[in-house]
Amino acid sequence: MSTTLAPIELQPASRSAFGEGLSRMDQAQKIKLGLGALALLAIALAFFFMGRQPEYRVLYANLGDKDGGAIVAQLSQMNVPYKHAEGGQAILVPADKVHDTRLRLASQGLPKGSISGFEQMEANRFGMTQFQERLTFQRGLEGELTRSIQSLSSVQSARIHLALPNQNGFFREQQKPSASVLLTLHAGRTLDRAQVAGIVHLVASSVPEMNPKAVSVVDDAGNLLSAPADAQAQGADTQKLQYTQQIEQLYTRRIMEMLEPLVGRNNVKAQVSADVDFSMVESTSEEHKPNQSPDTSAVRSQQTVVDGAAAGAAPSGVPGAVSNQPPVTGTAPVNGAAAPVGVTPQGGTDKPGNMRRESVVNYEVDKTVKVVRESSGQIKRLSAAVVINHRTTTDKAGKETTVAIPAAQLEQMTALVRETIGFNKDRGDSVNVVNAPFNIEKTSEAETIAWWQQAENQEFLRGLAWPLGMVGLGLLVLMGMVRPGLKLLKTPVVRSQTEVQPLNAMLNEAPERPGLPMPSNEPTPESQRLTDAKRLALENPMAVANIVKGWVNGESPA
């Protein structure tokens, strides 16, 4: 019976597998494994500290160089980490230390460029002169006005200079105060004339006896914003141009909103030109109505002059009853005989009357005075130009063709445009609607921006660059330096043929026993032990190898 054993892995009992594997590696392999382990450890620490890096937020922004340097020096003394952002104009600190740092810096008077108002009056020291007190009051008033102006949404920062002359006892020699305001506006924002007037009146109302005309408002570009009222008549005014543009944009938007539902978006273009009259017109008219009847007229004055009196009738004739009778009515026959000269008819008078009566009546004359002032900004004329694209139709084969809009429908669109802008023929308005094909340039796929060239994707990739790079570096170190060393440590020990030969000879060759009789068919104790040893060697070669190794080393078996 012959049994051959395969190479058996032998593991020393006195040394661990790691130590044995390490002993089999040469010096270069050991150095490579050690460097790989150190690199992995460094990468793990970098990930750990990067994950624990705090979020930074803005502590102060738009600081001057002097205030920024003082704040940075104070942060270094307080051991507060900080970073710069936005070109050095902003200082960032960890988010959990923003409020605490601001309070600690404010207790030390930083930043010094912050605006202070009337709280400066609370720090009046003993022995302050009248000039110092007046100067402190002026600085406090300037600070309060600056705070009020900076509260406007369009104003980024402001500076105010007040000129408050000293008042003396002579009223005629007193000078009026004046003020100058320098504004820095946010990017893309402007102030209209009403807002500038509000700033001027705010400053003028805050200083006693200050005339609004004595307040000058200038922007950061040096443009005078508080122009006098008579400056509107000089050349083209910016406010007039803005008003004209607003009117044109209003009518253009109305036309687009009316026609886009009919022809589709991006299939109509419209432009409106407005001729606006900004002249101030004032007319005065005086009207007189014709003379009316005395009953309906109004008497202004009446004067009556009566001069002298009529002579009374003198008694005449024989005294008696006949002479005392009342005089009869005088008659003057046309063809009658003339009375004798010197004879007075009965009941007549021999002296004419000398009474004179004059009457003067003055009547009121109707008069109407009308003053008409026309407001500026009247629209003198509107001109609208509209271009509509041809209609696109698709046949059954999927081919697209352009077709002109019918004349009847184009006329209806023209009528809609006229109604939209309030067309007035007497004013000279004109509307022109044209139907023409648009020349639309098709953008090719090569001109479209790739996803990796888009700004938001680039920012996202920059954020992933660091962690992905660290992961790639870790995998490279692991696969190139650490993994080969670990494989060498785990490689089992293969015994050579010379070491396995004695065991094979022991198992394959039967021991010579001279003088012993031939074995019978019945199993003997020796054959049974040999069979058990073979079975043990086949089932558990590791244990047998350890036993043989103990025999070779002279150790007693356990």
C-alpha cells in the first residue's frame, strides 16, 4: 500500500502568521508596505479633518483697509480662525462664532468706521469747551441723517457734511446753514427725482432754518442729482427720456400680449414710438357777454340829480267864489283863435317852471376770465410697427412649410393693434402691421453648451474634486502598495520535497521486522495503528506535519 502526500503547509507553533509572513518579505517589500500604510493613514486623517471643518460666514463686509487690518489683528489675539472673501472686502469666521465675535469687537470699538449718532453726546467729558460740544452735536446730527438715508433700499452708503454757521446777535448778519450729501448706490439701481427730493427735504427739515435749495445731493460718479427746478428747461432731461421710454414699453407690451395668443410666442415683434410734449402751456381768456335787458341786468350804481322847482299858480280874477274854484284843464284847440297877448287862460300860469332832472344808471358788464394750464407729458403722436411671422404648417409626411397670413385676418390684427394703443386719427397716429417670414438661425448641437461647461455644473465638480481625488489616491495606494504586501503575508508556506520525503517513506514503506511470521488476515494491533495513522494523515495532514516537525526538532509530542 503506497500513499503519496501532497505538499503540506506547516505553521510554526511559536510564531504568528503575520510575523512569519513578514519574515519572508525582503527589505524593499517591507518599506513599500510601510509607506502604503502611512499614506492610507494620512488620507484617513485628511478626510477626518476635512469633514470637521466648520462652516464660515461673513463677519463684516465692505470694510476699509484700516478697519480690516485692526479687526484681523484683534481676531488673531482672540484665537478666532478667519478667512478672506470677495477680494479681501469681507472677513469670514466660523458660523458658531459670528455673534460672539461681533459683540467682543464692538466692546473694543471695532470697526471704527461704523456710523455713530447722538450717542456721542453721552460721552461728554468734564471740561468740554463750547466749540467741542457744538462739533460733537454736528457729528451726531450727521450720523443720524446718514442712518436715515442708508435705510433706503437703493442707497448702499452715504456721507453728509453739514455747514452750521455760528449765530450772533445781529439778525441781518446771520448766515443760513447748508448741507452736502454724497450717495453710493447699489449696482444697477437709480434714484428718481421724487426720491432725491425726499432726501433733500429730509435733510432740510432736520436742520433749523435750512432752505431745501441749500442742500446738494451728489452720487458716487459726481453727478448732481438735486438739480434746480428751472434746469428742466435746459436740454433733454433724463427724467423725460425715462418717461418716454416707459410709455413706449407700455404700449409695446400691450401689443405683444394681444397678438401672442393668436400667432404664438416668438412669432411677433413690435415697436412703438411716442412723441411726447413736455412744454408747459398756460392760456388766459377774457369774455364779455352782450348787453342784457334791464330786468335781467345788475345795476352797479345809480345817480339822480334834481335842480330847481316848478312855479305855483297865482290867484287871479275877481275875488269871490268863482276865483276860488279849481282850475280847469287847459285846452289848446288846433284851429282855435289865439288868446290875446297878456291874457292868461283860466287855470294857467303866467311864469314857466325852471326844474331840471338828471338820472345816471351804471350796469354791471359780464366778464369771464379763464386760465388754462396744460400738464406736461401730453402724447402728441404714436407710431406702432408690428411684424408677424408666417404660419408654419406640417403636412402628413412631416414636412414643415410656411404660409402667409390671409389679408382679412391681417386686417383684423391691425384693428386690434389700433384699439390697443388708442389710435387717434386726428392726432396723426400711425399703425403698420406687416406679415413676413422670420429668419431664425438654428443653433447646431456643436454650439450648445456642454454640461461640463455650464457654470453650475463646474461649481459642483469643483466641490467634488477634493473628495474624489482623495478617494482615488487612497485606492491607488491601497491597490499598488498595501495589497501586494498583504498577499505576501497571507501566502502559505510550501514545504520542500526533502522535508516531506521522510514522512512519505514512513507512511508508504512498511517496517522490516525480521523473524516475524507472515501476518494473517486478521488485523493486528500494529496494522490497526498504521491504518489509523494513514487515515489521520489523509484527513488531517496539518496535525501529522506538526508531529513530524516536532520529531525533527527533538521535541516531545504532546
